[in-house]
Amino acid sequence: MIKLAESSGTVIYDSGNKLYITKKPAQWTSTFLFVTGLLAFLFIANGVLQLFLFKNPHGAIPFAAILLTALGVTFIAVFWSVLRYRKKINNLPFDELKQICVIDFTTNNLLDSEETILCSLNDVILDRKMQLGSSSPALILKWNKNKLLLVKGSPFSGGVSAVEGALISKGINS
């Protein structure tokens, strides 16, 4: 099993005649890490700024500086704990990931996670779909009047380009 592509929590594994499209758990971590890292930086920077701008004539450290720095350190601690959790999730083996679908080139069929036939690959079209509230599109497979969400794109975790490129290179119609 070879990892072919990964983006926004979706991973494609190649086994020669089949592509296994899987989803990692905890996709929220990319956005969460960005926000907590940004908040930690802002609180610590403002805490240090308070030290230099508002000097107490008696030599005491301003309470605002202590409070802002403590909040920044708290966000750093949360950031590191989520980062450790994310590293654990990223090391999950193939058999522990949730399957979205299987593309079988031997039978030329799209299969669901239980490997029952959904449709012929000739009817499948790979398409991008805009997401409300995100600057990154979602990647879906469409056939007849059905569709299957492959990647819910996130600008913080790679968008959809890697998975889309891997599927197009394997001959999926776009």
C-alpha cells in the first residue's frame, strides 16, 4: 500500500489496481492550531508591550502585562497538546482510517466503503464545489444524480489540489 496523495485530512492509497480514499479523524486540528498559535503570539506580544509602555513608578510589573502573558502561555500549552495529538493522528495506519470509497480499475467501478458497486468509472466526474464559509473548495465525485464528498478543503491543511491531481493522473474524469 503506497500513499499517493494527502490533503485536508483525505488520504489516497494506491494498491496497484485499486485506489483507497480514506479520511483521517480530527480534521479540526489545522484551523485550531492556527488560531491558538495566533492568539498566543498576540497575548504574549501585548503583555511584553505593556511592560515597556506602562512602567509603574514604584517598579511593580503592571497587572495587565502579567495577565496577558499568562494567557499567552496558556494558549501555547494548548497549542502544544493539540500538536502532539495531531502527530498521533497522522501516524495512524491505513487499516485504522475510515474509508470513503474505493476506485477499482480492474472492474472499472467506483465502490463504496463496504466495496459494493456504486457506478462505472466511465460515469464518474471529479468536480470542485464551493463551500459556504471557506475560501477553499470541496472535492466531490458526481455520477448520474448522486455525489460523494471526497475532500472538504481547508486552506490551513492543503486545500484539495494534491488529491485532485492524483485522481486526474490516474484517469478520473474532471
